[in-house]
Amino acid sequence: MPEILAENLSGKDVMGTDGAELGSLYNITMDLASGSLEHLIIDPAETVRDSEFEYSDQGRLLVPVERVKAVKDHMIVQR
């Protein structure tokens, strides 16, 4: 995957590989010790119900970065 600046990702829409809209990217977490990215933090779309992903205490979806399949007009994550 080519390099993408984090500032270009903020607010980007996130969809599942099944075409379902998940929401928009709020932030990304990382492990400070290793520097590896951990989770996408997504403001869920109103249509999201009982997601397979964990939720933060603030009600946002936590999607492991390993699930990212593509970043173009939308971020696509494996479902």
C-alpha cells in the first residue's frame, strides 16, 4: 500500500468489504513502544447495528488496522 498522510484520512468514510457503510474515521491508535498502528476509531453510521467490532467507551467502533484492505475515496475494511 502506498504511503498516505494521516491528515488525509481524518473524516474519511469507512466501508466494509460487503459494501456496508460503517461510518467515518475519527482517529487511529498506536502502540507507543513499538510504533505500530493498532485500531481505526470510527464514528459509526446511524445504520450500524451490533457490529462485529469492539466499541470504545465513547461508542466508537474499534477496527484493527490489519483489516484495512484499501484506501481511496473510502477506506475499505474486511468484514
